[in-house]
Amino acid sequence: MKFEPFVVKDIAEETDDVCIFRLTRADGSVPAYQPGHFFLMRLPDEAGKMAQRSYSAASHPTESALSFCVKLKGSFTHLLWKMKNGDIIEIDGPYGVFLLKADDTERVFIGGGVGISALRSMILQTVKNDQKKSCLFHSARSLPGLIYYSEMKKLAEGNRNFKFYPTLTCEEIPSGWDGSCGRIGVPMLREKLGSLEGKTFYLCGSKEMAGQLAEALIAAGIPKEKVKKDEWG
Ligand SMILES: Cc1cc2nc3c(=O)[nH]c(=O)nc-3n(C[C@H](O)[C@H](O)[C@H](O)COP(=O)(O)OP(=O)(O)OC[C@H]3O[C@@H](n4cnc5c(N)ncnc54)[C@H](O)[C@@H]3O)c2cc1C
């Protein structure tokens, strides 16, 4: 492991408990990485002991800063929430094997909540660089929880190669909502996509969401090697 100091450039508060942190090295550079990679972040806790956690890069490698979309949860994220512009966070990476396969013909991205982080980078790669057919299913409890909603909607506008299927799992659906309601499962995928054959599925989110959906896809006949998942516990 080789931690390096990174400078906090910007912290965007997306919801009450989700922030996007943008960081670069002091000289403005970022390390080389691939969409889907994650990095380790390290910070001293209140007792001065170093604590670390893993975070997927939400940024695309061509963007000027590394960005991480983080949900406030426990001890480490409470330390992160005390950070401000100009502060230093130690970063190590990239790591991981949740990466795009070059021979995919069509990609289906499925994310729950902040699971969109790694997928955003992969989607930008797929739509702008690889120019392969793809779509995103993103679920959240509320509309603000659909992080990157406007960006994904814009990316899908008039784009025959990229479709966006947002879904809300809350009981009270906001008026005027034109996305889906309920959890993402094989029935919803079939309703929107028709046949699931020949597609590669990239799932990212909690163990409950990504793990169960991966099992359901395999049970529905999708070959194991076409179901890739990143589960965060
Ligand atoms: C590959 C990967 C990518 C991830 N990407 C994201 C992301 O993009 N956005 C996001 O919000 N979250 C992401 N996570 C989850 C993230 O790493 C943290 O688990 C999460 O932020 C909660 O950390 P916390 O300390 O605030 O919560 P806590 O509830 O205190 O800890 C959560 C988990 O961290 C682990 N942990 C606890 N103590 C330690 C310790 N001393 N050392 C090491 N691990 C410990 C345990 O597994 C624990 O269940 C990712 C996880 C992985 C594995």
C-alpha cells in the first residue's frame, strides 16, 4: 500500500446524507485508473489512530479530479463529513476487479442508492468512449437519493444507445414522477428490456440488493460470467 496526500477540492452536498467529494494531488494531477476501480481513503480518527475505508471512483478517468460519492453511515464517514475544501485525505489505489469487459455487446447497469458511484464512471466510458448499447436501472428511496439523476437523464435524451430507468422504492411517490416504482428485479428488467439474453449485467450496491439480484439473474438463465457485481456490505 502506498498512500499519498490528496487535497479536497470540492464537497457537494447531494442529500442530507450523501456528499460527492472531489480530490486531486497537490499538483492538480490524479492517478491513472479504470472505470470501476476503487481507492482506499485514510484519515486520523479522534484518537489520532489511522482509519481507512474503500470508495469507488465515481469520476471518469478523463475528468480533472477523482470524485467519490459517499453515504454518511458510521465512524469513518463521520470523519469525512468534518472535511472542508483544502483539507488533506490520504488515498491509495486504484484497486479492484469490477471492471468493464471489452467484449460485451450490450451492458445493463443496475445500482441501488450510492451504488451508482462506480456505475457512473462505467456508463460514461460505455456511452462516450466505447459507444456500446447500454442502460441504467437506478433505485433509491426518494428522488433526491437518485444521485446523478439529471446527468443520467440528459445522457439518455435522444440517445438510442443509452436508456435510463430510474425507480423509487418509497411509498409516497412524488406527483409527476414518470419513472418506475418498486424494487429492481427480473420482472422489471424483462418488462423494460424484453429478452435478457446476450447482455452483460453490472450490479453495484448493498449485499442485499446486488447479491439477491445477481442470484435471481443467474436463476433466470443468465450465464454467471455475464453477471458482475460489486457489493458493499
Ligand atoms: C470496493 C468498495 C467500494 C465502496 N464504495 C463506496 C462508495 O462509493 N460510496 C460509499 O458510500 N460507500 C462505499 N463503500 C463502503 C465504504 O467502504 C464504507 O463501508 C462505508 O462508507 C461505511 O463506513 P463507516 O465507517 O462510515 O461505517 P461503519 O458502519 O462504521 O463501517 C462500515 C463497515 O466498514 C468496515 N470496517 C469497520 N471498521 C473497520 C476497520 N477498522 N478497518 C477496516 N474496515 C472496517 C466494516 O466492514 C463495517 O461493516 C465501498 C466499499 C467497498 C468494499
